[in-house]
Amino acid sequence: FNTGNLLLSAGLIAGLGMAVAVIYALSLGAIQSFKCFAESRSVHLRLGARILNANKTMAALQVIAIAMTFFCLALVQTLRDDLLVSWQASIPEDAPNYFAINLYADELNDFGKALEQYQVSNSPLYPIVRGRLTGINGEPVRTAVTKESQAGRAASRDLSLTWSDELPLDNELTAGVWHDELDMELAGASVSVSVESKLAESMGITVGDQLEFVIASETLAATVTSLRSVNWQSFTPNFYMMFDQAALSNFPATYISSFHLNQQQRQHVPDLVDQFPSATFFDVDFLLKRIQGIVVQVSFAIESILYFALASSLVVFVAIEMILHHSRLYTAALCKAMGARVALVQRVYRVQFYLIGLLAGVLAYGLNLVVSFLLSIYVLESEFVFNPKTLALCLLLAPGLVYLAGQVSIQRTRSVPAKTLLSES
């Protein structure tokens, strides 16, 4: 429960249990289907399918151990190689890659002239006033939301409040009207505020609700006049709360803006820093590369642990094979006693090992597809990318490793006479 969130931990455990149950059920179904399929095929396929079906519970446990390990490996590889890369690729080439914060009102004209001189276009300059949301319709906000939710995190810290006469280009109204249309729509409202829609949903805020803010030791009451969706991936300044200009104009404010610099224009950054010493300039590209480097290092550490888990799953496979040792010896002895050649006995066992490995690989890859698709669409909000490496990992490496591990476990059935095998079994 190191997540610090009981609900998240319970969800992870439930999801893991559901995945194990699904793999177990699909394994049993696949083994039964293979038995029906093999009835009209060659002798070694029929014998392999029947023997596998006779020990289907143990075989399903082997599939679970191997499939879950390969699923984790494939998911880590997908997250590292595909989802983050596709998310970064979805960012337009001319998206802002620098942020300037802590600009003061008397610097705005000079800042605009400096960017114009360097032929740099910037997003609108937004004022920032620090304030805290304290009440919703007269009720303290802390009693209306849970601490772990997005709303709780927003309520437990100061927010960056701003004002704007125009709706930002990457924002879209989902309810209500913007500030400049309020004269006819909402008469008598002295202060209006627009709230980001997802935050409003988590807090239960709707158009017409009354919000209370504490700003510089003063209390400000505002009426929610609109809700809006925000594109947080636009790399332009975005805000949870946007007021009409008259509401915050009397409070001290600093300004924020973002802009795009190409390689040639980056040489002007030191000049901007010297010209505006109070401002802070953030290089977004640098931060993204650092984050990507951290992700690679963390994923490499996780992969290293998972390779040990893979070795453990193969040990589990061999351990179950040792449990079935006497049964396999007896089967091999009977086949030999009835005149079957050693090659036939070996093919029977190879069918079983390859089927277990292939089934584990297919289930691991299918589970990886489902989870990575959900993560790409609903978490990273990017397009799903097909990864041939995870396909090779699950459908080639998994059957191959299981096949090799299985061959090791049946070494003695090759050359030992049937009489000896029967006496041992």
C-alpha cells in the first residue's frame, strides 16, 4: 500500500486478481478446445492434447505464472518505447517550448518588444494572482471533497487565478457563457468566474454556484458563469479558474506567457534573462528530456526486476513439471512398452510445452494490448501504437523459453528403458 491511496491499491489488487482469473479460465478453455481440435489430427497431437487435458489445472497454473510475467515485461516496454514517444510526437512542432513567469506589469511592453525584435511569437500574457478556494455555496470546501481527489488537492493549496476578456483558443465552453456576454445573461453578478470542467465535476460545481476565495487576506465571492474544457497538452498557460478583469484588477499580480524558440532563436535566451532579471524562463524541451531519461532509467530498473521474475516463473514451471514427474515417467513408459519410438514420446511432450508457452504468450500479449490501449486513450490521451517488439517478446520468446525449460525437465525419458521408468513410477 505504498501508493498512499487505499482505493488505488484496492483497484490494483482487484485488477490483478481479475487478470489471473481471466487467464486461468481462458487457459482451461484453450486446453479443452485444443483437445477437440487434435482428435482428428496426428497421433502425437492427440496424445499430447489428452495428456495436457488430464493435467489441465497444473498446466493453467503454469500459463498464469508465465503469462503474467511476460505481460509485465511487455507493458513496461510499451510504456517506455511507444506511449510516451507517441504522446511527445503528438505535440505540434511549433508548440511553445519556453515559459516566462514572474513578469511584472511595467515589464510587459519591453517584453513584447524584445520578442518582436527576435521574431518570436508568444501566447497571450496572463496575470497570475495567488488565491485559495475556501467555500462552495457557503459550505467549507474541505468538507465537500476528499483529500485524495483532484478537487481535494486543488482545495489544499493556493491556486493560480487569472482573468481574461477573451476565451483562450485551446479552451472550449461546455456550459454557461463567457464574461463578455454576461450583460444580458446574468444581470447583477458583480464577480464572475469560469471553472475548468473536470475540476468542477469532481467538486460538484455547476453554473450559478457561489464560490468563495481568500486572496491576500481578503475574501472574494464569485458566481460560476461558465464551465470550460482545457487542453492541458497545449503547452500554453492554462488555469482552473478564470475571472472577469474587474474581479482581480486590484490585487497584485505577476504575468506568465509561453513561446516557441527554434534552434537559432535559442541564442537570445541569455539576452532575455539579462533584460528581465526578475523573470524565470523554463526550457520545456529540457524538462521533457529529463523526464524521458528518468522514465528510461526507472523502466530499466523495473525490467531488471521483471527478468528475475521471469526466471522465477520458469522455476515455477519446472517445479510443476517435477510434480508431474511420475505421471510423465509413467506415460513415457507405457508408450515405450507399447512399441512407440522415443521420437514419438518426445513429440508428445514438445506439443504440450509449446502449447503452454504459446498460450501464455498469446494471453500476455492480449492483456498488454488491452491495458496499453486504455492507458494511451484515457491516461496519456494519445493514439495507440502497435509495437512489434512486444509481439516478438510474447509470441516468440515465451514459447521458446518454455520449450527449453520443458526439455530440461524430461531429459531422463529419452534414453532410460521402459522397464526402469515403470519401476520408478
